[in-house]
Amino acid sequence: MSPTPSFIEATKPTVMMENTNKIFSFGPVDYIVFAIMLMVSAGIGVYFGFFSKSKNTTEEYLMGGKKMKTLPIAISLVASQLSGIAIMSVPSENYSFGIGYMFMVSSVVLVIPILNYIIVPVFYNNNITNCYEYLQLRFNKWTRKLITGTFVVSALLMLPVFMFVPSLAFAQVTGINIHLINTIVCSICIFYTMLGGIKAVVWTDVVQAGIMITSVVLVAFLGVNKVGGLGKVLDLAEEGGRLELYFGFDPRVRNSVMGMVSGGVCLWIGHIGLNQSCVQRIVSLPSLENAKRSLIITGIGILIILLFNSFTGVIMFARYAGCDPILAGIVEKADKMVPFFVQDIVGHLRGMPGIFISCVFSAALSTMSATLNSLAGVAYFDYIKPFIRHTDARANAIMKLFVVAMGCYCIAGGFLVEQFSSILQTILTIIALNTGAVVGVFTLGMLVPRVNGKVAIASIGVSMAIMLWIIGNAQMRFKSGAIKYDPLPTRIDECENYNFYGLIQNRSTTLSSLENTATSTSEPPPLVTTAFGSNRPFSIYEISFYWYQVIGTLLVWLTAIPLSYVWSKPHGDEKLDPKLFSPIIGRFLDQQPREMESMPLKTPHPSLAGENLKITFSPKE
């Protein structure tokens, strides 16, 4: 007689725990590979902290003296976008919901020209090293403080996640307590970031990027070989619905092509071009041409590596097309599928599990170190410097202490992150709270001359308030069951062919589970919004979270444009510096006849703490 479903569910965790050591083997060679990666990262920090001949100035600590090289910066930018979340969660996303996420990755092709010809030139033309300084020059100090605050809050929410995800992978393959490894690796990241500043961040990124690229590409190729070739991978993926795409206009469909592309454009603009952790590295290059070349290389690198990473999810599905490890009770949830797949594919190769874990941690370290470095700079110049007597030595000491404090916070935050069910969805929802407002206000400032500071603040407030309301209501609908993102169907009827180290006890168990699922589907379907459609009346609270950045951006524009006619200043009362606008707009402003011009008076240091000083003069005849 077949076991009952309740008996199956009760015994799954016990079976998983008893067989963990049989599945995952992390040998001495793997530990050595992992330790070498950590020691190299720490060594780079020691070199730039104690042995480099650099000056002990804030410009050197935060921007490398504006003498950084094009290729290392490009590699560093790629590495910071390939966070541990991307390495672990992006393949899981494609495994569960199909290849739609690849369109979000591909949208970076549209973003690089926008950055090169609309956004980054403004930073160079105004000698800006803190992107939020632009908002003070263009609007007022309150706009800068508001957006800087959203950056700080977003970073505080994200930092614990950056390190916890790779710690999850390490715990999966070794059995070591997840919080212990989180503490050890966070401490090493704090160490080299605190000592070496931006140079240590960039050069550790270069080393870590090499590990990431090697691991991602190798796992993809070996996975295809394990399945039986690319043709078989695509055939099995198509049969399982993983290659199906939705080109319609219903925003409630989780992975629609339109939602992925438009959401991806806003996401990449916000992440690369308008996030201080990336802008700080871009403007550390000596010229705009260097920055443009670096961004082109960055776009190509992101496209290639993340497409490989996304396709790994399709390969994972093809590998387990007849026996889903999650449904079979071998793997707890989708976010833990990648380490299982890697161990299954390359676990027999000595050192490869160590390389993969090093890859995941490298991705996390690169993102975390860059965020810590830029967050320390923003916190000091915006919130600490106005209240103390500034010297370079004192500034560097305070920023280093801030890095240590934030690292300790990351360790403690791991206990909260452990409760998340879907890491990628959680992250994109957190980001959406401010990314749309940030992209909206920066693009307004660079493209719409008539928008003033009062309008900018109002539009940011409206955007963030409405987005908070939408996201809050969406979370309540998730909790009530009105929205339910179940993944695409999987099978476990061929598990006897997989030999998962005895974890699948017998076929009758799996068949009884399938029969139980089949009988439940005969009931009338409930009113629910799923990942692939909805039978409920349309509600904005049920739209896919991939649209959140787009809506946030549109809300800023839709609020600001009408208000700019209500709160506009009298004609001739305010003159605009063409350099504060994108070159495509600034050239028209520069051609306009002006009797008087009000120009911002630049200070020697880029982080302006007080009000803009203005100097008024008559142009030459």
C-alpha cells in the first residue's frame, strides 16, 4: 500500500537531513580553493592600506585620485552587478518561470547609449564625483538630501542580503552553520574595504570577476554536456514550457516581455548610472571618453555573463525534467537549487565545488564592498562633515569606522534575511521603492529645463508614497492568497532514473503525491492572480513587481510636468546653466540669447554641504 501524502510530507525533511552528507561533498581541495580566494582579497586590502604609496586623502580613498584605468573599472562594474543574488537566484528564476528574465538582462543594450550620451556626460561636465551633488546643483539641497536618504535606506535594506545568499550556498554544500560563515566572510570584506578604499574594491573585483566568469561558463557548458547536448536541452525546456514567452499587454503576467524590457531599462539606469556605488567608480576615470569605453565593456560583460547565468536555469530544468528535486523533497526551495545542480554536475571534479562557492562569494563581496565604500562616503559628506571640523585624516578615520559598523550590521541582518521565501522577488520589491523616483528625478533634471526644486521634491514624494501604497497592498494580497506565484509545472515520475543517492525512496511515494495533486485540480478554480494570468478583475495592486520601477519613474514625470506650469518662476527670474543638462538639451539652451546668467559657483571639493552660491554677471558682447 502506498504511503499517504501526509506521511510523505512528514518524512521529507528527515530524509533530506539524513542524506545531506551523501549528496554534498566539500573536500580539502575545495576548502583550500575557497580560502585562497579570501586570502587574496584580504591581501589586496593590506597592500593598498599599508604598502601603496597613495596619499591619505578622501579623494584617494573614494576615487583613487581620479587615475583609475578603463578595463579594471569596467570589470569592477560587471562584478558588482553579478551579485551573489544573481548567481544564485537568476538561474532559479528561469528554472521556475521560464526564460522571460533574459529580456530584462538584454535590456542593458538599450541602457548603455542612454548612459553614455545623456547621463554620464553631465557628471563630467560639472566635475561631479557624488551623483547626488547634481541634484543640489540642479534643484536644491533638500532634493539632494531626500534622494541621498533613499540611497542610504535602500543600501541598509540590501546589505544583509548580499552576503546571506552566498552563505546559504556554503551552508548547503558543507553543513557549516550559515551564520558562522556569514560572520567570517563579512569580516574579511570589512577588512579589505576599510583598509584599501576604492582601489582595493576595484582590484579585488578584478580577481573575483575572473573566478565568477570561469565558474558560470564552465557550469553551463558541463551542464549542457550532462543533459546530452544543446538540442536536447532546448527540446526538454520547450516541452516543459520554459521557452514560452508572453508578448501581451496584461501587466499582471509576472514575466511578460514588455514588463521585463521596460523594467530592465529603468533598473539598469538606476543601478549603473544613478547609483553612487557605480557612479563613484565611473567618475574615478580621468576623462569622459574613458568612462564611455568602460561602460561599453561593462554592458557587453553584463550581457554575456548574465545570459549564461540565466540559461543555466534552463539547463537545470532540462537536467531534472523527469524528477524535480524541489517537488521530490530533496531541495527545500528554488533559491537552493543552484548549489545542488553544481554539485550534481561538477561535484566529481576535485576543486570545482570550491570554485563555485568562491564564485558566489566573489560576486557578493564585490557588491558589498562597493556599496560599503560609497555608503561611507555619502554618509560622511552629507550627514557628518557639516557638524565637524573636516580634515582628510579625520574623514578617512570616520569612514573606516562607518564601514566596520555597517559590516557588523550585515552580520546581524542575516537572521532576518533567513526568513525570506523568494530572494529575487524580495530584492526587486525593495529596490522598487526608490529606483523609480531616482531615475525619474535625475532624468527630469537633465532633460526638462522648466522643472524646479519645489516641483522635484513634490514629484519624488508623490512617486514614493504611491509606490509604497501599491507595494503594501500587493503584499497583503499575497498574504491573503489573491496573488499566488506558483512556478511552471514539474514532474517526479522518472525519479528512479536519476539515482539521487537514495533520496527518492520508491516510485510509489512519488506517484501517490502526483495522484493527490491531480485529484485536487478537479475542483473549480479559485479567483486568483497567478504568475501567468488572472481570472480576477484588474487591479493595479496585482501587477507584476517587474513593473514597479517603470511606474515609479512615470509617476515622477506625470506629477512634475503639470506642476512645473503651476509652480513655474516668472520669466527671466531663473537662468539655467547648460552644463547641468544632457548635451542633447544643453546645446539648445546654450543657443538662447541671455542678458544675465546665474551660474553655480563650484567649490574645490565636490561634496557641497551648504546652499549653492550664485554669481551673476553680464556676458561679453
